[in-house]
Amino acid sequence: MAQQLLMPKATAVWLVDNTALSFDQIAEFCTLHPLEVKAIADGESAQGIKGMDPIITGQLTRDEIVRGENDENYRLKLAPPKVRVPEAKRKGPRYTPVSKRQDRPNAILWLVRNHPELKDPQISRLVGTTKNTIEQIRERTHWNSANLTPMDPVTLGLCSQIDLDLEVEKASRGMPRPEEAAEEERLLSAAQTQNYRSAPRGEEDELDAAAVFAKLTSMRSTENEDESDEETR
């Protein structure tokens, strides 16, 4: 985006009142007609407009003005801005160059497979497509489905990595993370833990006592049989 002069008519008023620049120089710098600058100097135009100092706003330097005053053929140049203001993003589908439009179905297929959490409007913003095309690729009813190959839209130049990461982050908000889902699968639910009951301690003790008593009884009967055998001999 080309740099533009702020408030050109107010700047022209200030230059007319405070410099020895020619009407042509002021007109070209302020994108006005020389006759309009002459009317400002004669008080016939821009009445009530307060002049704005372009030096204070950082759009013109004092050295540039002196150079123009010394040479009538010199054309003033805007000073480079100290702060770069990003251009406002327009709303609506992203514009895709004609040379890259044939790659959009491949990019849509890549997004559908690798980021199923993305919604159709998000995919549309990323690659500049329509909801109908996205549905056809999801359902494999696209006319060229057999020849489609999933390809990263960032590699194809259809969107930036930052835009893709932002859309994925928006779509992932509120969804459980993979490690949290795995942890939930490993943990037992409250109902399962309540239904689990260990064997009563009393029953185990009774079973153990009965087994010991039976073993002692068999041992005693064996000893009695041995004693009777000896007496018989």
C-alpha cells in the first residue's frame, strides 16, 4: 500500500503560510491542483481550515523543505514512516490467484483429513472456496475425487502458517487434549469403583479355618491307623 499524505489541504495551508515553496511544488506534494493552491494563498479557498505542520506529523523534514525552496524544480518526498501499520484485512473469502485455484481441492482434502476439527467456514477462509465444494470433497462426490491428492495449503501458498494455526486453535478451544482423553480412558468411572466389592474378611477366615481343621483331622486319622497296625504286629 502506497504511503499517503494525511490531511493534504490542511498541509497545503501550512506550507503556503510558512514556506517559500512554489504553488506547483505544494500542489504536487499535497495532490492538489496548482490553481487550488493559489486560491488558498489568495484566501479564496480553505477558509476556516487550520494548517497542519507536516514536520510535526513526521511526513516531511525541514531539510526537504529547504531543498525545495532552493530549487523550484525539486519535488518534495514524503518521509518514511517510523511505524508500519498493517493493512486491515477485508472480510469475505480469501482471494486465490488463478494459477493456484486448481490446487484448492487438494488443499481442502488435506485440511479435512489432518484437521477434522475445522469447520467449513474456517476452511473457506483459509483456501477461498465454497461450502458446496467442501461437502463434495468430504463425501467423495467431487467430480475429480479419484485424482485428488492431499497437499498442505501452506506449501501450496494458499494460506500462511500463522492463519492455519489460528484457525486450528479456534476450532480446538473447549475440546479435551489428547493426553487428557488417554488419562480418562485409563481411569475407572465412579460407577465402576462403587460396584467393585472385595470378598468379606470373615468368609476368608472361615474358609481358612475349615481347611486347617480338615487337614488336622486327616493327620489324626492317619496316626491312629499307624498305631493300630503296630498293635496288630
